[in-house]
Amino acid sequence: MPRRTDGAPAKAQRHRSILAALATDPTVRISSLATSFGVSSETVRRDIEELSRQGAVRRTYGGASVVQAALQPELSSRERMAVAERARIGAAAAALVEPGDVVMLDAGSTTSHFARALVARGSAATVLTNTLPGAGDLAAAPAGLLRVVLCPGEVSAAERGVYGSETEAFLRRFNADLAVIGASGLTEEGPCEAVSRAAWVKRAMLGRAPRRMLLADSGKFGRGLLECVCPLGELTDLVTEAPPPPGLAAALGRAGMAVTLADDAS
């Protein structure tokens, strides 16, 4: 993990730690965090202000609290969070794609890294997706390498993807080898989302592939949001960048999920 020379955790690590703390306690205090990190209260206050601007936490007097279960930051804000970690996850997940695979790819910040990594690896695959920027990244691959199929549906400017009944019906026309989804949170019950229409598209993708992969950074661990996408047992793989906490790790084991940890070399 990145650290400053004085031994105090770097900003990115502090941000992850703040989100992890909020996963187990709905409020955190600046003073407690400052003591834990070995930094000044003003440093933690700036951290919380930055996370608040991104929509990841809600500022409170003397600390921070979780955002509402039905709200999440727009994609443009989420793309600025845990960038290095999500890039590693995307690269590690892309390495698990077999030549010639048919992949259904969900819209989201981490799955966008997966799309770029797939192109960078020179993978040959067919990708059906509802993500607009991801489709653009995939289409930039050398001619004949990737076949990209963009789903129809109603465009969401905030999520830069398409959603709705037409999207779900379209996906159910196809069979895939692999479904790759992201999530706003991951609990012992399963992945969850703040926005129902996103959960519905994910379910449609999961229902069409024998291998079903979740990409989630450690900041998602323990975050319970409005709607559970599916039980853990309906997923086959988790790709993340840090070991899940004991309770979640035990639930993943009971579900028989394969857990891939992305490292700096991914």
C-alpha cells in the first residue's frame, strides 16, 4: 500500500479506510480517524470533504456518515475514486477471459477498466454491453479483434449507459460464456445496488452465462444498498484488490466463489 515516508497512510489508503469504517459503523469521527491514521484532524477533514464532493460520504458535524441506501454518486464522480485499485481489478479480470469468449459487460466505473484492459491485452472476444464509454473503448481495438454489440434502451446521462425493458429483453436473446458485472456494495447476502434499473440489467446478464463474475474494490465490502442483485451463490467469481473481511470471506467460501486478488503486476 502507498505510504508517506513518515509512516502515515497516503491519501488513497485513508479514503479506503474511511469507507471501510463506514461499512461497519454508520458514522465515524474525525478525531478517532486522525488518531488511527497518525495524521492531523485537518488532514482527515480534507479527506472527508473530498469524499463528500464525490458523493461517497455525507459530512456531519465532527465526522462523516454513510450516504442513503438509495443514492450513489454519478459515474463521473465514481471514476475518480480508487482509480489504481479498479485498474488492477479490471486487468486481473481481463486476464481471465478465454480467446473467443462471448462476454456480457455491465456499465460502471470498474467494468470500464475491464473494457480498456481487454483491448490492451489484445483479447479476441464478442462483447455485449450496455455501457456507452465501454463500447467506445472496445470499438477502438484493432479491426477484427473484438466484436462489440451495444444494447438498445433508454440512455442514462448520469451512468453513461442504457437501461430498461428493451435492454433486458435484448440480452435474453443471447447466450454468453461470461457475465461481468460491478456493484455499489457487497455484503454477505450478495452484491447490491442503489438504482433498481441497474440491478435489473445485471440480473439479465447473469441469467445468460455459466460463469458470472463480480468486480468490486474493497471499499464496497459491507456496503448494503437498496436492492440486492442476487445471492452470492448465483455468482462464480469475485475479482478484487484486497482480501475480504472474515465474515464476508466465510460467506464467499460457503457460496463456492473463486476469489481473485489483483496485485500491482495485473
